[in-house]
Amino acid sequence: MRFSPMRPAVRTSSGPDPRMAEAADAFSRSQSPHPKDPFMFDIEIERPEHGPAIEALLDLSFGPGRYAKTAQRLREGNTAIPELCYVAHMGEGENRHLIGSLRFWPVNIGGVPGLMLGPLAVVPMLRGQGCGINLMRRGLADAKAMGYRLVILVGDEPYYVKVGFGPVPPGRLTMPGPVDPSRLLYRELDIGAFGHAHGAITKPAPKSPEAEPQVAVS
Ligand SMILES: CC(C)(COP(=O)(O)OP(=O)(O)OC[C@H]1O[C@@H](n2cnc3c(N)ncnc32)[C@H](O)[C@@H]1OP(=O)(O)O)[C@@H](O)C(=O)NCCC(=O)NCCS
């Protein structure tokens, strides 16, 4: 699906990463003949070849501190859900550039199997055009269709309220490290799911070998 926001793209600094600078230049060139053309992007499922561009975008967006965040404790040793990892691109052919990324991770939310949303990032020069919101709308719709009932994240409430997130009541859920309580947010995909969530947010329990089907060896 392609998105064509109503507002023209906002140009800001392209940041220090050369790949982002290249994307900024390509965008600038593509815009120069028709400066009033709307910026368009499309969303697809992440593939392995997107990895380096995603890493560059996350480094640019969060800096080295991205690995120190408490949410990272829930990603280490965990695996993002492939069907719920997305990239946004703009342009065609050689001028096609990755401009956004969103991943979802399996977590146990105080006893309720659910998801953690993030990281979410959009290239600086193309922020404010609806890419972040559309990545989340797609992901939340797919997650609901897959049967997930509850999503949490750590982020700015004034932004995430736009896609239905609200603050976790103080003391209701705990993260595996320090988090500003006002930034711990949740969204139900199934009405009433949050009512069952109390306690620690943890990584899913590792699958025990005993739980795997056993093959008799004779
Ligand atoms: C946060 C981020 C993903 C938003 O992506 P985006 O594509 O610019 O977002 P959208 O265009 O879909 O939404 C823009 C709207 O959200 C608002 N918004 C963006 N960030 C916001 C924030 N932190 N707090 C409140 N509102 C915010 C904008 O003002 C705009 O509002 P408007 O539509 O009323 O004008 C992007 O700014 C980014 O990559 N930031 C750096 C990484 C980051 O902080 N990620 C989130 C971690 S919590």
C-alpha cells in the first residue's frame, strides 16, 4: 500500500550517517523538478537485506544510548516477530531508500502473552509526514489479526495516544529496569485484556526441550 500524505515533506538535517545523507540528497534531487509533489512511501515486511539500513537508521535516531534502554533488556535474547517487522521505503529503483522501521517483540505482560512495540524510527528529514503513525497502524492491525491481545511500549504518550495507547496505572506493571512510569504505555487489541495484566513484564519463557515433540530413536 502506498501512502501520500497531504503535507509536503519537511527538510531538516540529514544527520551524520553517510547512507542517510545519500537518502537526503536523493530525496532532494527527486523533489527539485516538482517541489510541490507529495512525498510518497510504502510499507512492507522487513527482509534480511534491510538489516544494515535499519541499523543505520536506529543509530542515527537513538545514538549509542539505544542499547542502554530498559526496553532493550526485553529484546536481548528475544526474537522480533518476523510477520510484525516493517520497513517503509520511498522512491523507485536506484532511488528507492529505506525511510522507516518498526518491530514488535513477544513479551509476557504481567501474565498476559503480548507484544512490545519498538523501536520505531523515521529518517529525520521525512518526519511529520505520517510514516510513523502508518507503520504502527499496519502493525497493530496485523497483530490483532494474528490474535495478539495486548501491546506495551516505552515512549511519549502525546505521540502514541494517536494510535490508542494510554499510560499504565502506576505500580500495575514492572519493567526489568528503570523506566519513567509516565512513559510506560499500553494498548488493548482485545477489549478487557489489560484487566488480566498485573506484575512483571518479561521475555517469553524459553521453550523447554521437553515441550518439543520427541522422536523415538531405535
Ligand atoms: C517518533 C517518530 C518515529 C515519529 O515518526 P513520524 O513519521 O515523524 O510521525 P508521524 O508523521 O506519523 O506523526 C507526526 C505527528 O506526531 C507528532 N509527534 C511526533 N513525535 C512526537 C512526540 N515525541 N511527542 C508528541 N508528538 C509527537 C508530530 O507533532 C505530528 O503531529 P501532527 O500530525 O498533529 O502534526 C520520529 O520522530 C522518530 O524517528 N524519532 C526518533 C526516534 C524516536 O524517538 N522513536 C520513538 C521512540 S519512543
